[in-house]
Amino acid sequence: MNGLDILTRSISVPTSGTPGGKKFQFGNSWQYHPRSDRHSKVGCWAITFDLLQESQLLRNHVASKKVAIGINHPMRDFSQNRVKNLDLVICRASGSNPAETRNFFDLIKKYTIVLSETERLTLDSFPQLLVAVPATVLVALEAKACMTEFVKARPRLYDELNSSHLTIHGDTNSAVAVGFAMINVAETFISPIRNPWPLAEHSAVVNQHRQPRDARSIVQKVLELPRRSGTGTSGFDAIGIAIVNCTNDGRPITHVDEPLEPAAAGLAYNDFIVRLAHIYETRFNAL
């Protein structure tokens, strides 16, 4: 599995704004900014990369143009009339993407994704995965992060992820609902929200964390999210957790290969990808 290496290596590179959107205030560049979705998009790209490696069936479907991906796809919960944009979906397509981003490879530049030479060769071996206008959603991915202010972030993270699976299955019950949480275990963190000035001219305010207690509290909250083992019930089909060490001060971000909570062992990244590939291959083998 390469996803966590791709995720941490890529978001270690500071950027000056949301891809295709506004620049960050005061001319600052950040590795992580809560008002940018870059970390979510990189996480979903990395998950898709590993899913392509793990599932021969998915590669076959891509090669035969049976499936494509959609970015920021709006899904509607029919019963609640609630619409939510999902970070990335694997789907049957209704048409080509009208924007400049035409395929999975194009997203590398868009989100500043950094690949090793080996990962690049692996990507080159995949069939071309197109970005398209979704018709029927097969897999819907939503990624969220909790990097600081953990007490305040706990209910927000839960609500945002919980509303995702409800919307996905309210729209398409057979779709595979996938949740991914990136949780910070660093002792300190420089928050863009608490530093509203040019960092080149002003000392940074640094948040202090109580680790691993703070990160563990978020893992425990993620474990409360409902999960399901088949269609017809409510919950995520697959949930993954990434524990990262991010001080947000320019130092490289790393991932930590321990679940922090024994009960979260089954949500570790590698197990998460294996489960997701298995669900795809059993649910869509007749596609």
C-alpha cells in the first residue's frame, strides 16, 4: 500500500491556496489549512490509487470504460431532501468532464500530489481512469481531518462524516459509502485560524496538544460512527483512519503505524483498503 506515503509526502508541500480557488490570506503558505479541501482530495486520490492496485476487477472496469470518477459530486438524500458534495466517487458515467481535468493523472498537478518513481511507474501501468459526469454512483468517498482544537472538533468531525453516509445511501442504497479520517498526533500545531497575519513578519502562535490523549479521543469518536455489513441498513461500508504527525510549520509530515485504540485496529489503512477492494469485487462483479 502506498496511500499513506503519498498523502503525507504530498501535503508536506506547502501551498498558497485552495486548488483553483482563493489564495490564503496574508500571503502565507500552509501544509494544512482547514478552509482548503486539498488534504481531503489528496487522501481520496491516494485511496483510489491503492484500490486500483488491490482490485483487478476495478482495473478491468476502468480499462473497459465501464467506470470513471467524479470530483465534488453532489448526492441527494431523497428522504431528507439534503444535498452534500462528496469528495470523490467511482461511478458509471453519463458524459465527459467539461473541465480541464480529464483523468486521474491530471489530478496530480491540480492537487500537488508527489509520487515516488516506483509509484509513478505503478500509475503508468494502470488503465486510464477518466474524470466524468456521474450517472450511477458505485463508491463514494468522503475524507475529513482533525488536526487541532480536538475538543471542539470531535462533534464536528462526527456530524460531517455521519451526514455523508446518510446522504450517500439516501441517494443510492447500493453505493459503497467510504469514510476516511486523518487525525493529528503531533504535540504542537500552528493553526492558520489563530495566526491571521503574515508569518514572515510576526511570530506564530503555537497550539499545544496533550498527546496521545487528544488524538485517541478523536479515534474513539470515529469508532462511534455507524457501520454496515451489507445493503439495506444505515452506516459506512468501510472506514479508514490515518494517524499523522503534522506540526504545520514546514517540517515533513509523517504517518504513524499504530491505531492508538485497540478497537480501531480493523480501521487501520491497509485493512481498510483490503476491505474496500473486497466489497467492490463482491458487489459489482456483474457490472
